Amino acid sequence: MTVEPGYAGQKFIPAMLDKIAKLSAMRNSQNKDLLIEVDGNISEVTGKQCIEAGADILVLGTASIFKEGKDLYTSVIEFKNKIYGFSVK
């Protein structure tokens, strides 16, 4: 969790990036076959930071894809394009 669990709209806890990076380093040094999933205020900015720290799976919600006036498909495509820096269709 990258927020205190309980309700939507909480602030991302930047210290969690260090924990993600440490877990990723442990996984890599021990050749473990596991995925790191993060949840909690994952926006385009925090999502990219989590991926750079070693996260494999992002749980998306109100900070990223559930936007008023946009359909889910469009929101997901726009998010991927911003995170990965290339056009996904």
C-alpha cells in the first residue's frame, strides 16, 4: 500500500518508493519469481515512480482512470501512454 488503507483520495506516501526499490532488489538478488503490486493514489506521476522503483503491477482507481466524463477504455489508454511515453491503442 502506498497510502494508509481505508478510503479513496489519500495522499501518496513517498517513502513507499524506497520500500518498493528494496523489495525489488531483494527479489532480483535472490532470483525470486514474484511480481510487486502497488495500490494507493496511483496517478501518472506516482505510477511512473513506482515502475521506476521496481513495481510490476499498478492498481488504478480514482487518481488515474476513473475520471468524470471519460469512458474507462479511453482513461486506461491515456494512462498507459503517459506512463510509458509511447502511443498504446
